[in-house]
Amino acid sequence: MSGASSSNAESDDFSVSDVTVTEPGVIRRAVGAAAIGNVTEWFDFGVYSYLAVKIESVFFAGLSPTMGTIATLGTFAAAFLVRPFGGLFFGPLGDRIGRQKVLSLTVIMMAISTFIIGILPDYHAIGVAAPMLLLLARLLQGFSTGGEYGGAMAFIAEYAPDRKRGFLCSFLEFGTLTGYALGASFATGLELLLSEEDLLAWGWRIPFLIAGPIGGIGLYLRMKLEETPAFAKIAAESEGREGNQTLAEFRKIFVNHWPAMLVCGGIVLVFNVTNYVLTSYMPTYLTQTLPDNGHAGTDSTTSQVLQIVVLLVSMVLITFIGRLSDKIGRKPVMYTGCVLLVVLAIPSVMLLKAGGTFATFSGLMLMGLMLLCFNSTSPSVLPALFPTDIRYGGLSIAFNISVSLFGGTAATVIAALIALTGNLDIPAYYLMGAGVIGAVAVYFAKESAGKRLPGSPPAAVDHEEAKVLVGAKD
């Protein structure tokens, strides 16, 4: 495993002076600055998922309900098709000019593209140009997001002390849950406060317009931070180096570190299939797919409130599970998630099909617990697969290829398969398959809890811990 295992040298190769010690206040600001990008991204995704039916009416008028749903979800999925291109562009750029600069660029691009959606004319105003412009805005979102998440993972991981990396990196996904919960809550509030006519006419635009100020806050926070200690060190060592560094990095990633790329892709697959089935497809499954196929289903408001509760419970638990992974290891937590997917996916879907508030909440909560095993650990597992000099690029490319192929398309593929077969258990089978693939990927990943990042010296919370990490004596 060249990418995942080649550079964990023994601690006695380092002295106390080599250990990175960063002020706690700086670490907190770094975590917050990185996480707010996920808040911005997932605020938009939460709004889009919960207002999917309204967006369908605004931009895809005239299509049948089934085709309208597929078109709306397809536009959502389209952003994922360009994410690998964003990863290919921004990832190596982040390894060349710095994490902070690229992350400042991606957060403002995400905010602008989301804001654009809020000012687009609808289908009744400009016809087919409306969904085409929506598609273009989603493609811009996808391109910028392709450089966001890998950089944010690297940013937090490189600032975090070795023994607290699981805990601190879990805040990245805390930002995801926060953004999605805010988006879902905002969308639910609009549906409760506005009439159907007002919501379709102008109300749906409000949450997309709010993305502008959120992005501005994210940009401010990121511009106030310095580069990570790990990147600053290798940047100083490589100063003055000539040649095509991007091409050299591509060769290094795909030739020398392809095993790590495969492991990363497998973990990202199980993480994101679970994520997008729960957050992107379940609102449509509960409010449209089940009723259209003879089941009671759930009304829109109840579905949204139940998912918000699941998100809030997840927000409470995620950092505790991240901290747990620092103590018992990342792999046991992720293996637990894979087993839960295989064993409980069908029971969770059966509960959703049974209908009723308690059964629906129980089914959604089971999926939420499965997801927690991955979103609490993946942000600390994945950066440890790659050395510092290619970490941003390796993460961004592998992450976005896997998300593009399997995560972002999950809702569209599941909807199409149900339409083709009439089998309402397709979401469960999809989750079970992801669990099997994820278990294989976790098996080949090396345990990273408590260990330094490849290509970087050990990192400690203070000088006393630095002595412990390198075995130094007073």
C-alpha cells in the first residue's frame, strides 16, 4: 500500500524540536474555517433536496411526475459529473500554492453559484432556457466543490494533533450536518409560513440567496488563517524547484499511489452512498415514491421534521464517535458501519414502507446511525492515505471520482431503478452493496489513530505530549 503505508516511520526518527505544536486557539479557528465550507455546500444541498418538488414545478413544468422527479434529481446529480474536474484542477493547485488560498477561492465560488440559482428566471418566463441555466449553475457548484472537501480534510488533519485527529476532523462533518439541518429547517419553515402560490412564485429563492452572506463569512475566516504547518514545511523545502509540478504530481498519484487511491475510493463510496441515500433521496422516497406506489408515505412537512430530528441527533453524537475513534481506532468504527448496512438496510426500508411517524423516524434513524460510523471517521482516515506533498491532490481526485460515480448519482439511479422494476426495496439493496465494498476498502486501509500523517512530523497538543510522542526524557 504505497500511499497508505509507506511513510509512517518510527517516532524515534524525530526529536522534540521536530514535533509540531500548534496553539489550541489556532486549531479551533482552523477547524471552524474549514467546516464552514461544508456548511455552505450542504445548506444548498439541504434546500435543494427538501424543495425538490417545488424546483421541479418551477424549472421542469410540463413533464410527467416520474420524469420530472428524475429530471430534478438528474440536475442535482449533474454537479457531481464535473466534481472530478474540479478535483483535478484545485487539488494539485492546493499542493502547489497552498491549502488556504485554494480553499478561499472554492468557498466563494460555491456561494456565488448558489446565489445565482436564487435569481434564475423560471420555466414560464424563459422556457427551456431556465433548466439549462439551472444546470450551468449546478455545474459551477460541482466544479468548485471538487476542490473544497479534499482541501478541507487536509487542512484540518494537518493542523490537528495526532492523538486528537479523529475528534477534530469530525467537526468537518459536523459542519455538513449543520448546513443540511439549516437548509432543511429553512425549507420547512418556508413551507409552513408561505402559501403554495407564494412559495412557487418567490419563496423558494430565499434560502439560495442566503448562501452569499454565508460564503462571505467563510472567505473572511479562511483569509485570516495561515498555511498548515505541514504544508509550510514542504513549501519551504521545495522553493525554487522548476518543472511541471502538476504533471509530476499526477504521475506520482496515479503511478506510485494507486493502491491508496483505490482504498480512498472504496471508503468514499460507502460513506457517500449512505449519505446521499439518506439526505438526498429519502425526502423524495417518502413523499412521492411510496405514495405513487400504493403506500401511505409521509407528508412533506412530517418527513422534513423527522429528518431534521435525525440530523440534530447526529450532530450531538458525531464528535463523540470521532473522539472514540481516537481511542479504539478508526477501523473498528467503520467496520461497524459496514456490518450495520448489510444487516439493517432492509429493516430500515421496511420501517419506512410501513408508514406512521414512529416507524418512519425509526427507519431514518437507523440510516443515520449507519452514516455516523463513516462521517465521524472518514475525514481523519482519508488524509492519512497520502503523504503531505500530494495530499490535497490525491484526496480531491480520488474522493470526487468516487462521489461522482457512486454518491451523487445514487438518488437518480435508485429512482430510475424503482421506476423500471417497481421494487421499493432498491434503496436497501444499494446500501447493502455499499456496505460490502466499504468493508473490503477498510480491510486494506492501515489504522491511523494516534499516528502521524505520512510525510509530516508528529503533531502534539503541547510540549509535554511532544516529549511523549518521540520518547524523549527530561
